[in-house]
Amino acid sequence: MIREEIEDLVEEVIQLVGASSMADIGKVIGEIMLRIKGRADGRLVNQIVKDKLS
């Protein structure tokens, strides 16, 4: 997956789970990892989620 696809997915999941702060990072990353199933680097996903939630 390219970065833009991951960013779009992160935004979608943040809205889906109602995340609004870093306290919700576990819910967001958990849902994303279920959806990407190894198609993206976990470190990149983690960094994008942190950027979006901070």
C-alpha cells in the first residue's frame, strides 16, 4: 500500500471508531491492522495514526 492509501484508511477508521485523541490509538491501529493484513509496514501505519491523532 502506498502512503496516501494508508492515510485515507486511517482517516476512515478514526471516524469509524470515533477516535479523538492519542488515548484511542489502540482502537485505531487494531482496526487498521485487521484491514491491511500485512500489506503495509506497521511502523508507517503507527506514525500516520500518531500524526492524525495528535
